[in-house]
Amino acid sequence: MILVVQLNVWYFKNNNNSIHKRGGKIVANLNEKKGMLIDVQPIKSKQEINELIEALGMSQNGLRDQLLFKLGVSTGLRCGDLVALKVAQVKGKSSFKIREGKTKKERTVYLNNLMADIADYIETLPVDAIYLFPSRKGGSHITTTQAYRIIAKAGDMIGNHSIGTHTMRKTFGYTYYQATKDVATLMEIFNHSSQKTTLRYIGITEEAIGDSIKAISFF
């Protein structure tokens, strides 16, 4: 079975937790009996965010996994841009500019709340490390598939099975919108074509519909 979804990102989760991208779309291909459909959602409570961070810290590479997630939910960067970050881009910096891999547009990323976490983590890396999240297999960085497995495993540990790499970006968007109600700026950050697209991406449209229906007395 093959599933392709562009906006509301879905994954199939199998024994290998494998996902694939093709032509900018998320593509999952696996045996129906072994797969499970995952509707990736933002995490909407700080308690659950902190529970996931705690679960990530239980792994062999706990500091790395926690920082990966914290960067994702604090910046809204796509996973492909996160895993490719270099030490020199973030070391000792409160902000930096990045040209996003998908859109090729430049944006400023702010790290004020993460500078201490980044400094502590970098101290654990080899002094000649190039990538912030280096691969053990050579001079490159971890892959987006590895990042997915890391985050999905932690999600399973806390009983949330709708977590994937897009959870980080969606959680950033949901949290930013709830704090500011500024969908116009969020749309610019995400490089979306419309505010409606942005609201749907972070789950606000569906949530608003549900809330409005629940508020009505029909008889």
C-alpha cells in the first residue's frame, strides 16, 4: 500500500519505522498487515512536551536526542534542516541565518532559550565535529529517518503514537499561534501560501470546528 499526503502529514509506521520522501511529498510503502497509519499531530500541552523530553533523555544519546527535539519545537525548522545543522552555525550564538533546504528562502532562527543546552551538548562532541548531530558511520550527520525513529520511539514510551518528525514543526506552530494569535507571521515563518493552509497544518481548523460544534445545544 502507498500513501502520499502533502499538507496533513501522515506516516506509515512499520517494523523498521521507515518513511520515504519523493518529489517533496511524504511517501510510505509497506505491507498492509505490518503497517499502522499515523496522523502526525502537534503536541498541545507543555506537560506532554516535557514528558517527551524526559523520555528522549533515557536513550544512549539522550542529550543529542533532547536537543534535536528542543530545537525542532523552538524553531519550527524542517527536520532535514535540523539534522544538517553544523556546530559553527549555533555555537555561542543567540541567532543565526539559514537558507531552508526545501524553499531555498533565508530566515533567521533564534536560539536565546537554548544557548545553555547547546553549549552543554557541544562539550560532549569531538573537538573537530562539523555537524551538530553527527552520524556514527562517517563524516556526515544523522538522517531524517533516524530522527523519526528517535522521536517516534520516545512518543511510544509516553503512550503517544501520533508523533513523527513533523510533530516538532507543528508543535512550534501550534504553540506560537496560541501565544500570539498571529497567523500572518506564522504563515511567513512556514512559507505557506495562505493563512488557511497554516491553520490547517497546525490543527487549528479542525480544533475550532470541534469546539464550535461542542458548544451548540441541538435539543
